[in-house]
Amino acid sequence: MNFIEELSWRGMIHTMMPGTEEQLAKEMTVAYVGIDPTADSLHIGHLVGVMMLRHFQCAGHKPVALIGGATGMIGDPSGKSAERNLLDEKALRHNQECIKKQLAKFLDFESDALNAAELVNNYDWMKGYSFLDFIRDIGKHITVNYMMAKDSVKKRLSADSSVGMSFTEFSYQLLQGYDFLWLNQHKNCKLQMGGSDQWGNITTGTELIRRKTGGEAFALVCPLITKADGGKFGKTESGNVWLDRKYTSPYKFYQFWLNVSDVDAEKYIKIFTSINKVEVESLVQEHAAAPHLRILQKRLAEEVTVMVHSREDYEAAVEASGILFGNATSDSLKKLDEDTLLSVFEGVPQFKVSKSLFAEGVKAIDLLTENAAIFPSKGEMRKLVQSGGVSLNKEKLENQEQCIDATNLLNGKYLLAQRGKKNYFLLIAE
């Protein structure tokens, strides 16, 4: 597999330095991508860089994931309007361990192959480096004029002169440049990759390597991922879409990909999956012939959910989707764990009722009119029950006098009422 050709058809190359393709054709090359460790989970915004490393390894080259433990203590000004919060070493180490577990789903760290992936943390080589040594050994090779000319610096300085830019942030590109130099000298790393907003920081590294050692180094950046409607990729009303299930459930994760637009699905299936070119083109044609079937979205959601979570989580998410939008059975409803149940019915009207009601049992008609105002009157409920329009936990209610007790509760706490085809209500017994 030719790495540059692979990234090109996937739309994942924004800019690269001359000579990059020749370097990759010449030998197995080491490349790195930096990852910000300010949280203990990656979010889908990180996936572009991770997929670049994945394709790089598949092409026979060696990927290095760099956790920015030192630079994470400072904060990258690129694309930011304010300085970020600084983390202590204990928090950064915890985040590093969590991130490595997630990266292991995309990259091969364990094999004895020459191109097995590596994880490094720049805190390990920065923590013992004194300020005097750094400015003497590194600072003298890069001029202030060179650093001031970078877009990330110019934008920040022109945005709001009253806020300005601290020296801490200004020094960021020099620290990132030193990372590249260190990896070049200790890991024979010749390529740094990242998003297009990182071009300035990355080229500072190539310049530092050239000036300090006379060696060659290269840069390749991908476009920043956007949504067709101009919105920010990976953001929802509730915030980032995370890879860790404790922040974003597999169901919500699956739903995010399933609900992207046709235009975005065609772009994302190239970027966020390893499906080959022939199959992607075939899927695009199938989708164009019958857009209402959402073939691209379904395949995209499947591939990414299986890769990040598991086949079982994907299948559970599909089944959970069927509960709200399809003809799912009570059995499938009972299989949902509490987190997924609440994710599926997020936004559905909820009623809190006393758990003591279910100890001895309560008549359905009393429960759904007096204890939870799902029906305005008992007469209206009777009519709908007679016409087969009321369900509890996806089972038709045959008799409004039916006794509902604790055995009917999902996860010992929830009862799903359905009025007509589309009106759902969640009763929570507390």
C-alpha cells in the first residue's frame, strides 16, 4: 500500500513538504502524531490523526503516538482564543494510560514487527531539562522573527491585543519543535503528521532539525474536518463525542455516525474507516441509487462503532435503535442496560412515581392517569386500550385493570408506556 496514494483518495492530505513521498518510497519511515492528554479519553476529533497513523502502519511504516505530557502542561495556542487549564503530572499519567488503551484498538503496539507502534510522552525528556540548558541548546537556533511569522501566533496577537499571548504559549512551538528533534535523534523519526492548524508548529520542528543537525525531516498535514452545514465536527448539544463509554455510550456514539448528512457520510467513510477504495466507490453508488436507505451512514456507523467499541456493542446499539424507531419486542427492551435505556429514551417525557406503588401492585389505568398524567382521563385511556393503542414495555395492554407490579419494572426501576405509535413515556420508580 502506498501511503500517500491512500491518503490522497481519502481526502486526507492538505499540505506536505517536498520530498515526503520520496522519503516514504525509499525506506520504512518513522512518523509521529502528537495527542493532547488533557482528558482521560480521546474524542472523535482525535480520530483523524489516529487514522493517519493506522494507515501509515498498514503501509509498512512505523507509527509513534506522542502524548504531550509536557506540552499539555502549557497549552497549544493554535486555533485557541484563550490559554487552557494546566494539569499536574499525576493527572497526565492517568490520562496517558487511558489513551494508550484506546489507541491499541487502532494500532499494533504488541507485535515484534519492525514497524510496531510506540507510545512516548514528551514529559519524559522534558522534565529534567533545565530552562537555561533549553534556551542555550535549542532557543538559539530559532529566531523570534521566525516564530512571530507563524499564523498561529499572528492570529492570536491580532485577535485581542488586551489579552495578548503569554510567553508560556509563545514558547509552545519551540517545545513541539524540540519533540521532533528528540524523536529524530532517538527514534530516527523523519516525519511529523497532524491537522493543518499544526503546520506552523511542525515546520518549526523540521527547521530546528535542519539547523541543529543538518538532517532531513518532513511534514504532512490533513485538512481540518468540518460538517457540510459549517458546524464543528464531533460536537453535539451535549458536547464532544468521546471514545470512552462513560462519557458517550456506544448507543449515542453509533447514533452520531448514523445521523450524519449524505455529504458528510461520503467524506467520513473515507477518513474514519479502513474500507478500501473499490468498496467505498461501490457503497457511494449504492447510496446514490437509494439515498433513503442510508447505506453509507449505516456502514459508517457500523465500522466506527465496531472499531472503537466492539461488535457486541454495535449490535446492541442497532437493537436499541429499533426499540424507538422500529417494531422491537419486549425481550429486546429487557436486554438493555440502564445507561443504554436512558440514552435511547433521552428527551422522552418522564414521570417519577413512588416505588411503593409497585410493591403490592397498581392498576394500569390508575398508574397512567392518577400517578403519571399520560392520559388526561380514564375514559380516554379505556378507548385507546380497546383499540389496541396502549403498550407497556412494548407489550400491548389488553386490559386497563391489569395489575402492574415490581416484576414489570425494567432494571428494577423503569416502565416504558406507549400511547399510539410514536408517543413514549418513561416512568421512573423511586
